[in-house]
Amino acid sequence: MPRQVDHVQRRSEISAALWQVVSESGLEGLTLRSVAATAGCTTGMVTHYFRDKKALLAHARSVMHRRMADRIDAMPLRHSDPRAHLYAVAEQALPLDEERHLEAVVWSSFLLTTRTDQELLREHSVSHASWVRRLTTLVRAALPGEPEPGNLEERVRALVVCLDGLALNAVTDPDAYPPDLQRRVLERQLDLILEGNRTL
Amino acid sequence: MPRQVDHVQRRSEISAALWQVVSESGLEGLTLRSVAATAGCTTGMVTHYFRDKKALLAHARSVMHRRMADRIDAMPLRHSDPRAHLYAVAEQALPLDEERHLEAVVWSSFLLTTRTDQELLREHSVSHASWVRRLTTLVRAALPGEPEPGNLEERVRALVVCLDGLALNAVTDPDAYPPDLQRRVLERQLDLILEGNRTL
DNA sequence: TGCGTTACACAACAAGCGTTACGTAAAGTG
DNA sequence: CACTTTACGTAACGCTTGTTGTGTAACGCA
């Protein structure tokens, strides 16, 4: 047996370099050479651990999903206050710190390419539906009374697209959407969503 | 004087081809050759009317802004019902028909590149601020009472990011966000925003 | 101490890109 | 009818990209 290297470790190092490149130059600035340069190695090493560029992108994407899911799964299952619980989970979708900002950048970059890639679209579709379902449960738990049908779905959707829009704007123009503003808007949106429970 | 051609017309034809390419292959699939092929001409003609690719992109962007602004300016200045007026204007930001869907695709594509381009960021910044200001006026007019300070801004922001998120999701996965759903969510969001007017 | 396998650097390749230069056809003007 | 200017097709250039192959150093095992 020849010299042994931790493949998982190497792959995650390269993947980290990829994230950094995307955060600095966007997906269109992502090349094997730029990744290699950022990782401090040669393209040979990159291709040694990832068959081709598609495999590299796929890994970065799966890492992204994993990180997001892990962060949410790490949350306490039940909160004393259902509204606080809802807020805590929803907040995970916002780029409120360095880590989540980086994730949001990668997320939005991949999201746009989704439009022209059927395979990515299917992945996104199920992931998005699952996210909506999770929030639906939490919103229902936080609502004061029994929601009317349809009414609930629209409230949840309003929350979901609000989160996406918030993240998108924060990624595009961070100075115009600082964490403080994001939090206030989310609080307000939760107020609005949970406030009345009647057909207007 | 030699043979004369309507430059404006030609440029708009090429620009239309560019939009089509972007809608089909995204910004990363946009090349002079693909634009020429879609327009049914050669790259020579494209470069004849646009000095370089940057000029072509800039023109397409300005056309986008122009179209969006025109559509909103074409609305009646005053509506009998201020809420209906607000809805009508807000709806213009949603990809509810073919035309607006195409615009939204181009919009989202450009939006992402904004992150790594300082010049584009400044353009976006003023445009976005102006949009927020316009909606603020309309929301204030549609609110039942006098809004509390801060409160109003958060409500408007919640609406703005909701619109962006709605558009983004509709562009990414049109089947999951059909026009009907978009309209319902927007209606609901307006309900929520205009409903209560007290600090919760 | 060799031996064989793995890890990786390096270079070459074709393909596709934006750009540029050149050639030609067409049409208004004298 | 020339003549000149514009309109545009064509092709070549240099560059960057992903991919692939070859060479070499390192290290576990015999």
C-alpha cells in the first residue's frame, strides 16, 4: 500500500476553495484553475479528486444542502414558545452571519442555473417543497386558532418568498440589507402572518 | 450618402435575440455567436451595431429597465381604491404573463452578476431605492390610519422582498409558482401589510 | 533495500470565446 | 455612370476553458 491520504479531507478542502471562488467571482468565475489557485495546489490535484467539473459542482451543491440541513436539524425540536421556534428556524434561511452569507451566495448562484438544468430543477423542487412543509407545520403550531384551509398555505408561502427575497437582496446588496434590517423584517412578517386568522 | 438602415430598429432586434438566448440558456450561455444565430445573422452584424459584448449587455439592461419603468408609468396615476392601485403597481413586478416572465428571467440573471460588479451594484442600488420609495408612498396611502415610524418601513420592506422572492421562485420553478398562486400570495401579503396598524 | 502503487505536478490539446481586420455588395450623391 | 460611404459576411487571431496523458516523487510493504 502506497502513501495514504484522507480523500474526504482533501475533497472538502477543494470544495471550500470552490465556495470561496464563487463568493468572490460568482459561478461564472469558477474555473478549475481558479479553484486550484485558491486551494494552493494544481489543477492536477483537483482533477485527481473530482473526475470533472460537473462532479466538483455536484459535490459543492451537496455540501451546501448538507450544511443547511445540519444547521436546522441542530435546532431544539421543541421550543417553549412556538413562535420563537418558528422564528429560530426561519432565521436559518437568512444570511445573518459570515457562514450563512457564504451559503446564501452559493445558494443563489446555483438557484439561477437551476432554470436551464432539468436535473437541478428536480432537486430544487423536492428540497423546496420539503422546506415549505416544514414551515407549514411550524406556522400552524404558532397560530392562535385553527387556520382556514387555503388561508394557511398562502400565509406560509408569503413567509417563504419573503425569506427568499430577503436572502436574495442581502446577497446582492449587503449594505442595503444588514442583518439588523433582515431580522426586523422577519419579525414583522411573522407578526403579520400570525396576527389575524380570519378571511379578510 | 450610402444605403441607410434604421440603427435603432436593428439594435432592438439584436437585443430581442439576446433576451431570447438568456431566457433559454441563461447568462452563461450568452455568446455573440448564439445571439447572432438566434437573430438570424452573423456575428459581424452584431459587432457592427455593438462595439463589444459589454455594450450589448448594457443595452439589454437598459431596455429591461426601460420596459419595467414604462409598464408602471403606463398605469393610471390615481385609482379609486388606493389598495387596488397598490396591488396594480406591485403586480407589475411579478412574472404573470409571457412578457413579464421574460423580463423577470433577464432581471434575475443580471441581479446575480451584480454581486461581483461594482458599477452594476450602484445602478441596482439607486433603482431599488426608488422602487422602495414608490411602494412606500402607495402603502401609506392605502393604510387605514397614520402609520407609526419604523413600522411603515418594515411593512414596505416585507412587501418588496415578498415580490422579489415570488418573482425569483416563479422564474426558477414556474410550475410550482403559477400566476394564480402568485396573485393569491400577493393579495394575502397586502391583506397582512394593510391589516393592523399597531405595534404588536 | 527495493518494488509497486498512489498522489500529484505539468504540459499539451481541442473547443469555444471575444475581438479585429479585411473583403465585398449595395445605395445615395455628384 | 462613377465614387464614396455604409452594411455586413468571413475568417483569422489570441486567450481561456475543461480534459487528458505523461512523468515523477513519495510511501507502505516485502
